[in-house]
Amino acid sequence: MPQILKLAASQSRTLDTTADTLRSLEDTTRIAASRGIDLVLFPEAFLGGYPRTCTFGAAVGARDPLGREQFLQYFHAAIDLGDTPTGAGDDWIERRLPVAKGTSHRGDGTREELERIARETKVFIVTGLVEKSGGTLYCAVVYVCPQNGVLGKRRKVMPTGSERLIWGQGQPSSLRAVTTVIRGVKLTLAAAICWENYMPLLRHSLYSQNVNLYLAPTADARDTWLPLMRTIGAEGRAFVLSANQCVTRQHLPAWIRGDPPEKSDHIAHEMTAPAAGQDANAVQDTTLNGSAVADDESQPSRRRTSIVTQTPEKHEICWPAADSTGKPGQEAASAAAKSSNGADTDFVSRGGSSIVSPLGEVLAGPLWEVEDGGLLIAEVDFEDCERGRLDLDVAGSYSRNDAFKLTVEGLELNPPP
């Protein structure tokens, strides 16, 4: 019997504040639900932001005051999930860690908001985020089930290049895959973040857990990324989702562009609904994907139209429809952000999100230079993963595990129950 699910990779970009970005994630997930999508992946560092082009005032042997101010802004934008710096694992997942007196949960409430969004939309959410714990930032991914809430979280074990200045190294034990059942289909899923996918042993640690859905949130918009995703699909005999942000220079944070600082409206303790008196259009501006679907008819400002196109392979792409100005939605910066030389509209990341089959075939994407509204959709049969094992199982029949051994500190490499 076919094991069919509908998967999506959202080419969404981080907005001006973390609160706005979280509302945007909700809008996108509601659009996904309206399209019958079972699971959606958001890009690396989507919540909190990927600080592309920012130097943080650092050179070998020197750091300047401006860079420290930039890091302060970035730290404020990061997410507090209530985990410990060393990673509390199951104690964090099962909420066994102590809670401060007078509060109902640990962290700033983002975990609870993500769980609410998944529960209300019935969509399984996987999103990249920047997590703060103690005085350190981590690039992380969280898995959010509609029925059971957060099933797991992992932190990037090897930040790339200048990322090592601002992100700590995550725990290899967090590479543990998670299992879930969606509409009768059993999934074993795990994420490798950006250039972790260039680490062969890390990839093998996921293959060893018999992953059939391999998630690759990224910030890499190079042409070489898609061949890597195709290799992983064929190598692991798994479906691969990869989501990247598409960003023009004008949509980098003001503290990166060098604009005068403004008072942040990031909520430091509780993620709540928009405050009384908030401009409804601010919510409209945070919507990443166009949609004619809105659960709350009393908030027309959240309603956006979309165009869904279908590839020859019958996979869908959801595009934002142009508004009356001819642009895909009103931009917060409006005309004031435009530059006479066009530099503000230059892409600092071109996107490139994609979906790949267990035989390495491209099912959807890559999606280039679609900054707002790119939602790649593919309906897939997970029995294709087992069909692919006829001739290749790199963690089993094709592994020669009598001769080659892999161990990962703190991680059980057998398939999870």
C-alpha cells in the first residue's frame, strides 16, 4: 500500500523582528495546511536570523565596539527555548527541567508558540533557529509534532567559517533522529544543517539511524548545493528537503546595513498575540507566502492571494500574487529602502530550495531569486525509500560494517524505535 505524504520546503526570509518572523512562520504554516501539506521545513537560522555580510567588527587579534553592538542586537533577536548550555536532551524535551518560581515554562515562550501553531494547523514543523542558552548562541533545528509537541532539537556541531565567532559548537548527541507517524506513514527524520552536509561521517551517522526523511536547512545558495542534495538522496535512499532564504540587501537587518538603531519590539519573555493598538498592516507585511486562505476572517489584513503552478511532474509551487503595485506584497521598507544605483535590490542570497527523491531525482526546485512566497511542494511515496534499498543500503548491506566502524560520542547509531 502506498505510503504517501505531502512535503514542503519554504523559501522564507527572516523579517525585522523575531516576533514578526514567528507570525510569518504561522502564516506560512496555515497556507501549507490549506494545501494539504503534512510537513514543512523552514531555512537555517530562520528564527533569529542568518547575519549574512556582517563582520561583527572582528579581525585576527581585534574586535571593535561597533561589532559588539551588532552582536548585542543579534543576541536579543535569538530564541530562548529554556535548554541548558550543554543540552539537557530528554530532560528538556519532556519538560523535566526546573521552572522559575511564578512562571509556567522555561524560555521565552517560543517553544510553546511553535507547538500551538503545529497543533492548530496539524502540520509537522521543522525550523532552523538561533538559540541562546547562557551567554552563547547556537544554530539549531527543532522538530515540532502536531500531536506531541517538540520531539527533539539539535544544535549545529560545526559552524562554518565566520559563524564560529558567533555560534557555539553543538552536542553530537543531538544528532539523534526522531520518529513520528503521519497519516499512517512512519517517518524517521533528522536534520543536517548547511555545511554539516559536507561532513561524510556526520551524514553516515544519520544514514545509520535508517532515516527516510533527510532535512537540510541551509544558507548555501551556490550552484554546487543541489548536486550535494542529489548525492545525499541517492546515497541515503531518503527523501531530501532543503530550504534556504532568499534575501536582497535591503532586507538585511538595520544593524547590519548600518541604519540608525531603532527600539526593538522583540518580546523577551512571552510570545503573545499582537499588542492592543498594533498596526494591522504590520502583520500583513510579515506574511511570507501569498494565500487566499485565512482562518480568521476578521483579520483581512492577513489575507494574501497566491498563484499555484504545477511542474510537468505534477509537483506544485505556490507563488505570491502581485498586489496593485505590481510587487509581491507591500514591503516594510517601501520606497525609502530603494537605492538609485539598485544595490539595495541585489541578492545576498539567491535561495535554491529543493526537494529530492531517494534515487537522487529533483522533484521540485531549485527555486532561485524568489524572495517572498516560495513554497515548494511534492507529494511523495515513502515506499520509494525501500525500493531504493534493493541495490544500496550504505548503513547495512552496502556498509561492510564488519570492517568499517563509526562511533559518535553520546549517540546511539541504531535505528530508533
